[in-house]
Amino acid sequence: MQLPNPDSLNAVPTRTDMSRPLDVLLVSDDPRWTASVREAVAAEGGIVETVSARAAVARLASAGTRLSHVLVDQNGADGLLGTLTELTSDTASAGVTLLLLGAPRTPHPGPRVIPSADRQSIAASLAVRHFPSEHNKPTLPAAELLEVVSGEMIETRYQPIVRLDDREAAAVEVLARLNHPTHGTVTPDWFVPRFEDAGLSFTLTNLVSTRALADLTGPFFRGLGLPMALNYPLKVLSHPDAAARLDERRASLGLTPEQVQIELTESRPVEDFAALGRSLEHLRAMGYRISIDDVGPAVKNLRRLLTLPFTGLKLDKGIVRLIGTHGPGAAIAPRVIEQARNLGLTVVAEGVETRDMWDKLRALGVQEAQGYFIARPLPVAAVPVWLEAWRAAGD
């Protein structure tokens, strides 16, 4: 795991940062820490909730939570300290600061440490908050991009997709994160096009797919029955060897085609529809399901794309947010949904953030949804924890 840049974690908060009240999640059963943390937080007019490490992971998996800090006693982390670190360092959880209680067992440059259980030390640490940038756009030359993919800077995250009719989990989308030792977390909407421009789209796709499929066969996904949706850029998916490479990797791990879905990420307009059609037909014949990702106004020649053998499409979060409004673009999503359903395609809505949005999509006949209302992009160990909590909430 690539830990966040320690300089960013120690940054002094601005007045705007400090305007938010303390809302602290405490993972500890030590009465000394519990009493001191409660005193320090109460003095600032904040609130503390004491939970298990597993419950803390479940809370952080949901974007509905408005936490300011998570304080973790390393003796009570139950093997989930790395997962809590990943969840609180991601751009999806901007504003949540992780603090470790007690001296670190091994030196590392990750979360800040509160060494002693006294109120002053705790209060001083709570005064510092970490707000990772959602628009980190460093300069990464081609040579450095090669270093990124050859090292451990690319990590995988898994965002759940659920059915709207019964809330059952349908799949997880595999997302990439670049955790740079100097620049911190860099969002994929910026770094993925840079890899494509540098001719490294095959390298990046292979790296992310290999790690994700290994996770699918690992202990955290075992028994969950969740397929993975892999993002394939147009240039990669249209390549004549793409299907064979994916199928060989899948088969070597003992997975079935039903456990692997493919999403076409169309960052470049389709120019050779015949070549793409052949690749899709080959993959469909092997048993794979294939969707068009991020369908919205930016997708060129959508009608022609829909004549190709796709099995589904994903609505871009930009047009999903316009559903039910009266401004420009409000009619795009309903029109695309009708087109897709007439063709027998599964429609997934991205960026679902509220219950109201969920209800509107269900009324329009959208079958599946993903977004912060359901779950953030999760590190692999958080997926089964989220699934248990999600199912319990629906009982």
C-alpha cells in the first residue's frame, strides 16, 4: 500500500477547514483513550462515537457520513488499519482525518500519531485536518509515467453497483488510483488520459486488470458472488489481441466469463466501427458482457454505437444529476434510457448521491446504480464489510 504524502497530512488547516465541528469516530476499548478523547472533543463542542474497526470501515464506505476524524487504537484495529488508512486518504473521503492512538509499532510516514492519552495532545492533533485535493494535476513526464506503472503507485479500488429493484449487489467497477510519493493522490480523470497520450494505455489496462482479477480470486471476494467490471479504453478494446489476452488471464485464474464484465471507456471517438464490432463480437462469443461507459453528450455517434453488440450502457453522472430538472440537458437521460431499454440493454446510472435520485432513476426504468449514496470506491478489504452493512440496512 502506498501511504499518503506526510507533508499533506501535516498541513495547517485554513479558517474554512476549521469551521466544521468535530465529529469523531473512535476505535478503541481502552478506557484511558476513551475518557481523554471524549473530554478533548467535548471541550470543542464536538461529538464522539465509539465503534469497532469493522464498523468504522462500514461508516467510511458510505459517503453519507460527515466525520471530521477517525481515531484508531492500533491494539484494536483488527487487521483493518491499512484499510482505514486507504479509505481516509482517498479523494472520495476528503475532509476525514485519520489519527493513530499510541506510539507506532513500526516507523512509517502515514497517519499522524497521538503518542499519549492526555487531553492536550489529543486536542492539538484534532486541530489539524487533512483535505486531499480533488483536482491534483501534477506534471508527470512520460519517463515518470513509466516509473509509476513499474512501481507500486497504481492501486485498485472497487465501487459497488446495485440493482434498483431489490438493492442487491450486482457487480463492482474496478477503478484505479495513483498514489504518488510526492504529489499524493491523483484522480484517474486526469492521469488515465496522460497514459493514453504516452502510448501506455495497454500497460496501464494490463496492470489494473491483473491486480483486480487476482483480488477477485482472493479471500475478500470469496463467496460474495460479485462480478468485476473492468475499464478498457477504445484503443485497447479494438486491438485484435485484446480478447485473447483477457481470456487467457481469466482462465489461468479459474474464473468464468460471467465473473468479468468489460466497460468501454471512450475517451477518444470511435473511428473504425468495423474493428470495434469484430472485437465485441469475439468477446460476446466468449461469454463476456460489455457496456459503454460514461454515456452523455460527449459521446459521439451514440446511435451507431448502439448498433454494435453491447449488453449495457452507463449513464454519465453529469446527465444523471439533470434528471427531474427543467434546464438544458434534462431530457438527455430519459431519451437514452428509452433507447437502451428498447434494445434490451442493461442501464446503469453513475453518480447516484441521494435517495431522491435513486427513486427517480427507478421510476424511469434504470436497472442498476452506483455512486456515493451506495458506496465510495473501496479498497479490497472493505468490500465484504460494506456488503454486510448494506444488506443489513435493507432488512
